[in-house]
Amino acid sequence: MIQTDIIIIGAGPVGLFTVFEAGLLKLRCHLIDSLGQPGGQCSEIYPKKPIYDIPGFPTILAGELIDNLMAQASPFKPGFTLGEAAVSIDKDDENQFIVTTIKGTKHRAPIVMIAGGLGVFEPRKPPIDNISSFENNGVEYIIRNPEIYQDKVCVVAGGGDSALDWSIYLAEKKIAKRVILVHRSSSFRGHLDSVQRVIDMAEKGEIDLVTEAEVTGLVGSNFLQEVIITHQKEGERVINADHFIPLFGLKPSLGPIADWGLELEKGAIKVNTLDYSTNIPGIYAIGDVNTYTNKLKLILCGFHEGTLAVQSAFARIHPEKKNVLKYTTVNGVNGF
């Protein structure tokens, strides 16, 4: 049993900053995340994407933001249970919450903060019968480490920003030996600048652009060797390929959290904006996982929500103590 003051479900940027705010009040935190590393989407989906709306940083890569937040939280020695989704929550005889993960790891605390972002993500997979046979053997739904595509032939599918941006990146940085971008339409959903760059790079021969077509088959033994592309007018063609990367987006869902008795609205957790508490006393929801009137799904808003939630949590844990706001510019940051 892991005992702490606050269990934080979700180790994304909002959860990590909440560790810092809780630490200032001498409250210890333990974070649970289904992903194998801290950072949420910022680490898992777009670590190299720039973010422009973090105060004080005109631009910062998502992965660098997570590194900074980890360093900021470090003095308060947070615990982590990673690679394990939280599946159940119960109350014991002492009014403490018990959160159990899919692997049976149990955590106990008087406060739970759900900072699960948009929830559990599953990739939108193309309808190819044998695609599961090649997952992690040539088929990837998320680009985590671009270096694995060094000198490889990569077939990217999709028409949104992710497909466009990664095709540009792999070709422009001369990582992939060849980049083939396949899209079922002749028009794209992505940013106009990215669309134009892909078209320009295709005209220069830096990207092979195949529109009005879909990847309909995969061929290989232990690893992907060929991709079958079906064009709407020209029929099938077979391309030698090392990797197939369908970037059709991710489907978010609350997962097991949806069954915890929390009040929900359109797949998000309803909260009281006084302190971002839920309908269950002692459970808070902060960041993109919550909803309220005029909600904005921005990281900086999640930072604010976590800060106020921690103040409320302190009052619940220590009802006999008066919390006087202390400014870090005066008192500094004193870790555990």
C-alpha cells in the first residue's frame, strides 16, 4: 500500500505542476499514469512540438516543458506508478481513498486529484485485416522517436496536421530515406502552411505525395516489407516499405474513471469552480478532464485549477490549521 497526502491520477503537465503547488503546502503527492513515462501527451504524442502559450516562454518544445516541470517538482520528491492505469477507487473505514491500478498496485490518501487530460487514448486504426500483426514490427500509430526511421522507407497516411508535420519533419531533416504520404482525398484538413510545404516538397521530389488513395494491405514475414496502396482511379500498387505510420488521430475516453460515480457531462467531469471539486467530497478534477461554464482546454488554465484545488485539499486534510499564502519570492522553495 502506497500512502500519501494526494493521489494524482495523470502525470501530464497539470499533474506535475500540482506536485509543486502541493509541496509548497508540505503535502506529498504520488502520481499514477497508464503511460510508461511522465508527461502525458506532451511526452507521448508530440515531444518535439512547440507550444506558444506558456507564460514566460515565447516558445517551448512540449518535451522541454515536461523536463522543466519535473525539475520544478523534484524538491518535493513525488512518487510515480507508471505504466499502470487506475481502474478502481474505494473508501476505507478511516475515510481514506484506495486507488487500485490494473496491475493491483494500491494507493491510499485522503485526497484524489484527477488530472487525466482527455483520458485514455486509443489510435484510430485503418481497416486493414492483418494490421495488428505488424504493430511494433513496422506499424506505429504515434511517432515517439523519429530516429528509428533513419534511412528507412516510411509510408505515412492521413490528411491532418500530424501526418503533414511528420512527413515534412522526416523528409526535411533527412531522417527517412524516402517519405510517401498517402491521403484518401485531394484536399487536406491541416494548416494551410503545412499543406503548401508538402505540395512544394512533393514538386521537388522530397516527398512522394499520393492523394485519392488509401493503404489497403500490408505484406511481410516477421517485419513489414511491403505496403499495398489502392488508388481510386489507378487501382493497386505495391511499394517496398520499412514502416507504415497511419496518423488518423486518437480516440479519447475517460476509461474506468467513467464508472467511479462522478458527475459527468459530455465525457468530462463536472466540477465546482470554487475549488474544482467534484460531486464526491475529497475528489477533484483539474485540467482537460473537467468541464464547467466557459471552460478553456489550455495547459495554463489547468495550472490555475490545480493551484486552487491544492488550497482546498489542504483545508480538508488539516481543518485545524489556517493556511496563510506565502510567496515563493519571499520564502523561496523549501523541499522535503
